[in-house]
Amino acid sequence: MSEMLLELDSLRRSFGKRVAVDNLSLSIRRGEIFGLLGPNGAGKSTAFHLLTGLLAADSGQVIFDGVALSPTDPRLRRRLGVVFQEPSLDDKLTGLENLQLGAALYGLRGRHAAKRIAEMSALVELTDRLHDPVEQYSGGMKRRLEIARVLLHRPDMLILDEPGRGIDQPTQRRIWEQLIELNRREKLTVLLTTHQPDEAEHCHRLAILDEGRLIACDSPDALKRCVGGDVIALESEHLDQIWPIVQRDFSTARRIENQIVVEVPRGHEVIPRLVEKLPAGVLRSVELRRPTLGDVFLHLTGRGLGATA
């Protein structure tokens, strides 16, 4: 049995002259949580659509468990559980009825279906709300119900497209606690797309995408080490005034949205000297931090994760 469960080999997809996925090659190990990180337009969702058969690749192939398969091949589809960005539940049905419908579509019947529904609804902590119409659920509850539904048939891989989009931080943490427990307990392989650095921290490994290309792939800690040192973030309503001063003295300075970000060793020693060079009263705040995955993307591309590729 190969260590790699999923391999993407030189996948390419273009829309007219725009290349959305540019010869993407990845290998995902069994039992790992793997993320595709990048801003909107980086190619993450296109890769998701190629893998799930919603789009056809111009070239390249998908290799699952050592066998090259079309994403539309039933042999591949029945081994995946897929959660899309937008809810695919029937709001007029109860949570239980949505799960029963999902079980039927996966070919589960009778006691086996009932057992799996009970197990998955307990996992996502929705047992006491199963008889309520889904239209009464919060966004986080709907996301958890969808995860429960796609896990009913015990897929080898769970794929989620931007699972944290539109969900508050406490709910996102709750979902991740459940996913991590499932990964630990059942060795479920998880693949997700995200533009949120905090969400990406949960992954064992990350592929960073930019303009459809793979620019780095490693563990979150290893990726953050490529930044090195500390990060100083300056906020000001007068960025145009202070930017030439900071840029002159720090080659690592980057301007992003309403901040200037500087990578330096021993940042606590640099801050006093830096602030002294700036006009009085121009700074709103100064932050010293260890590098984040957002800083990694900025370091590699010169743009923030909030930017559109």
C-alpha cells in the first residue's frame, strides 16, 4: 500500500487566456490534514473543482490510491466526502431527514444507516437538533450537518472548500476540534482549501498557491521558518508619509493594506530605533509578533492573503 493516498500530476486548467491552475503537482499522505492556502483567485477552488469532477482538466491526471482515475469515475467518487462552500442541504427538511437522504444516496439502508446517522450526528454535536428544520439552523450548524452527511459512507478522504468562510471563530474552532478528533480516531485524510492563516495552522502540511502555481509546500512551522526572525507591523493613517522612511532602512519592508510589515531579527531591539526615525504622532500602533502563515505568503509573493491574485 502506497504512503500517498492522492497525487495530482501536472493538473492544468485555463479559462480563455487566464491560467487558473498551472501544472499543479501534489502528493497527499494517508491520514494527514492537507491544506491549499492562497488568496481569492489563487486557483484553490479551481483545483477543488477539478478534483471533484465539476471541471475537466486541460491536461494532467489524478492518481488515487495508486490508480489514475477520472474525477467523475464512480470508483473515486464513492471514496470521497465533499463539502462545498455553499450549503447543499434542503432547508425544508429536518436535520435527520437530510441525513437519511444522504444515507440513501450513498446506498446505506436500515440499521446500518441508522447507526451511522447516530454516530455522525453525535460527532458533530447535533443529536438534540435533528428533528428541527434546517432553516432554523445557524450557518455553523449547517456546516457541521453537511460534514456529518458526507461522512456517513466512511470515505477515505474528506474534501472541504473554504470550510471557515462565513463562520464565526468559536464555531470554526468547534468544527476543527471535531475534524481533528475524527482524523486522530479514524485516520481520515482531510484536504481543504482556505485563505485564512489561522485555519491553515491546523494542517499537517500546506501547499501555498499563487496565480495558479504551487510556490511552497511544507508543514506550517517549516514554512514560517522561511521568514526568520520577528515581524514588526506598523499601522498608520499616514502610510504615504512613513513608507519611504521605512523602505529606505529595511529591505524586507512590505506595504500591505493599512500596514507596513518589516521582517527583522531581534525585533524588540529594532522597534525603538525605528520609531525614533518617524515623525511624532503618525503611528496608530506597533505590533511585534512571530511570523504567521500570512507573513509567509507576504514574504513569498509580496502580497497579502487578502489580495486577489
